[in-house]
Amino acid sequence: MSVLAALLDRSLDQMAKAAADIRLFDREAIRAASDVWDNNLFPLFWAASTSDADERERRATAVLEWMASLGERRRGWMTEQAAIAGYDIEALLAPARPHTPGRDYRGQVMAPQYRLTHQNVDELVPDYDLATASVRRLQVERAGARLTASLQLVADRRFAVDEPAPPALLNVWLDGVTDIAFDLSDTQGVILDAGVQKIGISLGPGGRLRAAGGEYHLDDRSWHLSAAGRRADAVVPPRTSRSGRLRRPPGGDLSSDARAAAVLLRHSMLELRSVRYAARADHVPVLKLCRAFSGAGEAILAAGSQHGALRREAAFQDVIRAWAGQGGPDITRWFAAVLREHAGRPDIIETPRPPERTPPSLTDGSPVSGTPSRAALVMATWTAAHTDYQTERPAAAQLQLALPPRTDKSSSEPWRLRTVGCTEPNSFRLHADAFRGAGPFVQVGKPTSAYSLDLHQGALLIASGTGWSASVS
């Protein structure tokens, strides 16, 4: 049970570290750490909610085994984070089972996720024509001190399909990105060069991505007809009625106040996980939520191990009130709404009165002269015009920028995150120097009409004649 509690506290520490300096914002670390608890929080509370030490350990072991069964990445994260907290959990878990490709609901074999290696690329090329592939989406993003990138390519199949099928999409993820060059003339034609500890991708006449490593996955419903798919089909066991059945997580009924605490923490994790949507990232109070739940694992264990149902209930109420106190008035108001609307417990904490203040204007009509002269790039995304589920999607660009404090009175005030986007950009240029930290930032025009953004003297240049989602202020 101590391991389970420590894993929760490690998740909160990871998220707080990922958001501590917006200039090094790590959106994926926050998403991944919060995603761990989507279906594991109620089992954790169930495991903790007994004064019988032996029963608590039995429950916690079942929960840990359930968590570790949810994939190789999850098990690796658990092992790594438990070790940082001082625990070796491999002895507590059943041996890991090797990953094998699965089958979809039709019984067709599904493409697994591959490492970008020379051998795997050689096996990809006979089935898909990369020389004619086009870029549908490019995203480069900061992950702390590192850069990551994701690339979605539309690739022509070299094999015949037996029915009309959506385009084959090749999704590539790169870690440890060291070089970037891309503009709107670099969207057609791809060369993949996977060496030892070095990945090179050439795009069009002058585009390039260089990285330390990467992975790829084919999103192609016809993959089973490819040469690689036929080889996999010969060795993957057939789908059975049991193979598609989802296991239920271990657990049982929670008492009223333990459930209220679990509901509150789960909704908070969902709020933190919503940073996965880039447009939401600058609206999620990551640091405030992590501060509110600091030490939550130990607090849940202490409350759940109280002798007697009444003492346990009172302890969980105290835990909720402590979380509200650590979060501050804004977080407490949000907590109170969650408890009222989703747990049916409006009585546990009092709702503070909202402050009497008028929020600063963020209208698109604010003058460009009032915008910052420096910024740091956190994320840049370009998406080509395409059809998605019979819906026409225009070309688009999206940026996440770290901006300095609005006031110059105190250099100790934190930088802030701002997400903006535009449709149908007529210019999109991105080079590695755009991510070298805070630099000169120039805006020309009005956000509601023709508008361009320039960072690090042309390392990032985006222009649109149709207006932006918001001003950068």
C-alpha cells in the first residue's frame, strides 16, 4: 500500500515539475502522469479503506498488478517511479508478458507500434510509397529540456485493397529532436533514414527533422493485406470471445466520504489530463492543483487505515478540507462545485465568496503595441487541409508561447502560457533556433485580419490573412 500511495505522490511531483517553468513546459508529462489515475483512483481508495493491515496489503497488491497489466509503458513508469520513491516493485508483480499484435473487431490483425530502426524502415518501404507521401500534420514541442516532434504522413499503398479505404496514415514520433527545418514548400516527398541512435527525416526539397530516436505506427484499416500484415496474420492467434473482453479493475464500494474524496481527486486528474488538448493547456491550473493534492497518497493511506467507520469518514472529510486549504480560494470554489455536482456532498467545505474584481480585457481588438516584445516557443503545429470523417478541415497553425509577466514590477513573477491559432496560414516557417529560449518577438497587423508573428528573427514565421483565435497579449 505504501508503494501505491507513493506512485500517486510521484505523479503529482512529476506534473508540478513539468509546469514549474512555463518556458520548459512539458505537456506530455502532465498528460501521461494524470492519465495513470483515470481508472486506478477508485481502486486505490478501496485498497486504502480498511484498518486490517493484511487485507489492505492484499488489496493493494491486486491494484498494482492490475495497473501493471495495462501495457509495457505503464509497467515501466511504475517501476521507474517506485524506484525513485525507494521501492523495488518487480518482486510484487507477475512476470511481464511479451507484447504481441492484436486483432480488431473484424478479426483482422492490427499494426503494432514499431521503433524507428533501419530494419523496420526497410520492412515498411515495400508496402508504402514514402517518396510520394505528403505531410498532413507536423508538431514540434518542448518537453522540459528536450524537444519532441510528431509527424503524420499520408502514404500511398503499394499493395491492392479489396474495398475503398481511407488514406493510410503513417504516424511518427521523435524524441530528442536536434534539428528542424520546415516551410510550406516541404510537404511532399519523404525520406526516412534510421541509423543507430540517430533518426533523419527529409521532407520535400529542404525540410528536415533530426532526432535521437523515435517510433511509428500505421493507421491503416487495410494493413492486414500488406506483406508485413500477412506475415503477422500467420502468427497472431485468432480473436476469441474472451480476447476482446475488458477486465474490470479490482475494487468495491466506498463509504460516502471516501467516495467524495475519490470523486474530487479523479475530476482533478481529468482536469489535469485535459492539457492533452493544446487549446486547453493554458486554462488548466496545473501548479495550483498539484499544490492542493501535495502528499495525497500518504493522506489517503492515513485516513483509510483509521479504526472504525465513523473515524474513517471523519478522516476523509479532514483530508478534503486540507486539500481545499492547500489549493487556495479559486481551487476551493472549484472543489465545492465538484463535490456538489458529482459527489452529492455540498456540506464538506464552504465555498469562498468570489473576489470583486474585473478581469483584464483579452479582446482581439487590443492594440499590438501592448503585446510583449519577447517570447519563448513551447509548441508549433501545422496541419494541412484534409477531409476527416467526411468533414472538410482547412489548413491550420497553432502555437503555444511562454510570455513574460504582464507587469515589469517584479522579475520574480512567473511566465505564462498562451495558445493561439489560425486557419489557412499563407506562411509557416519553423527552424530549430525558434526553440532556443526567450527571444525577440514581433507582431505585425491586427489579430482579426491580416497578421503575422515572428520569433527569433525569422526562425518562426507564421502569417495569415483570415485572423487568429486570439491576440498574443
